[in-house]
Amino acid sequence: MKKIDVLILIALPASGKSEVRKFMKQMPKECFPQFHDDVAQLDDYPYVEFMRAVDEAAINRLKMDPIFFHAPDRGFKDPFEWITLIELLNEDFAFRQTGRTPSQAGRSATTLFARIDRAERLAGAKMKIGRLPEDVVNTLAIQVEKAAEKVETTFSYDCPPAIADKRSLIIEFSRGAAINAPMPLDPPYGYEFALSRLSPQILEKATVLYILVTPEQSRIKNTARAVPPPGCTDTTTYHGVPMAVMLNDYGCDDMADWLLKEGVPLSFLNIDAHGKRFIIPATIFDNRADLTTFVRQPKQQWLQADTNRIQKQLTTALDKLVK
């Protein structure tokens, strides 16, 4: 059987992406023969969480205006930060290919500040941290060191070093635009533009699995997952996107409304990037009946009927990508 080298797992927030990744990670490898024996994972959410931590420190500790976001419950000041996140994923992918980790000598926060500055330049975003006075940057670094270490720890756990070529990689992210935004979406919004900014090394090997829920379901599920159970620190699975962001940045998306056609077993996305056209196999995992929420619970609490349903749906979708 042909194997999946890179699976780009995309959907509106709270649609079930993290639950699908958790399910595949906790099930026996033989349940997913579409993948190589080893599966690593990348996600841009830890970077968003870190940027929120930087803003919190700037507001509460340094009495500054927020750096990345309009406010703690609002979206990015600079919409090209959506592409900054893509550039960070590109760099993570490059680290993975060489077996290195993002950490360098010195504090994690200082390293991550430099990575974000570099990614912003590549993305066409305005550099934020690098424009601040050195003493302010140093103070911020101390305040957000633990948040930066969490990003490194997540990367090391989900995407360990010394990964061989013939191993699979899952890359997760969400993109969208305001409610009723006309199609095609204008850059930097939406999946078409975000995909075009992935590195050619990723696009050459990519397949796409889109998890389908309605924007209304996404908002309901987002509210529900915002409150973790007692003692839970898993912010990858349990976190809430501010409602203003849900409406203005995730009110619709161009994968469901423009790029893919519902009911088509397998589509091919034509992504023009890096001076060439990449033809990427893509299909839909229909989660409107909510096959995934139970995965947030500890595995010992999963019901066999629920496990069978998601396994069947995932197998059907992944099989389309490898045929």
C-alpha cells in the first residue's frame, strides 16, 4: 500500500483535528496502515498560545499595549501573522528533516523571539519583538520563559529528533475569514493562500484531510472545549478561541465553500506556489455528527462503539488519499 508522507489536517477550530491526532496516536499502529510506522506531528497553535502569553506579559507586567493582538479577546493586529505561523511550521519541518530541535544556546524565549522575527520577515508581516528596546525584550523574555519552554517541550514530544525520511508527518492548522466573506478569499486569509506559503518540500509530499463541520457547530464546540476538566493542563485539546476571532477570522473558510466539493470522494487541490503548480490529493472527514468529542476523555473511558465509528470514518477517508 502507498503510504502518506505528509498529511495536512485542517478544519475550523474545535472541529476535531486535535482529537483525530490524539486518537491515531493512542491506537495501535496497525489500525492505520496508510502511514509509515512512525508518525510525527506539527501544530501552529502552541505559537498562538505563546504570542498570547507575550501580550499578557506586556499588558500586565510592563503596562504596554498588546504586541500581537488588538486585545486579549481579539484577533491579530497584523493579519499577515497568519502567514508567520505558516513560516514557523516550515521551519519546524526543516528542523524535523535534519533531526535538530528548535532550541539553541540561551533562553527558550530569546530563541523563540528570534524565530518569530525571522518568520515575520518571510511572511511579509511587520516585525514586532525585534522593534522593541533591548531592555524591554529582555524583561519580556524573563516573563514568558515558561511559556517558551512549553512550546519546545510540545515540539520535542510530538516531533522528536532524528526522524528518518520514510516516516509520516501530520501538520495541523486552521484558517478562515469573516462570516459571508466573498470567495475566493483575499490574502492572507483562507487555506488557498496559507497552503501556497508552505515550503515546496512539504507541498511535494502533501495530502489534505479536511474535517467538515459547520461554522455554527465550530463555535458551539469551541465554547464547550474552553473549560478543561479539573486537573487537565492539555491546552492543545482544551482551549477556547475568543468569539470575536471565531466570527471575524473563522466565520467561514474556503476549503468547504470554495476549494472542495462536498460529496466528491477525492479532490485535487491546484496550489500555485514557488513558481510551479502543486496538485495535492484532498478529501473530507465528515464530523457534523460529532464522531470525535469523546476522544478528549482518557482512553479507558472510550466506548467501543464510538471507537469503531471514528475508526471506520478515518479509514475510509485515508484510504482515498493513498489509492
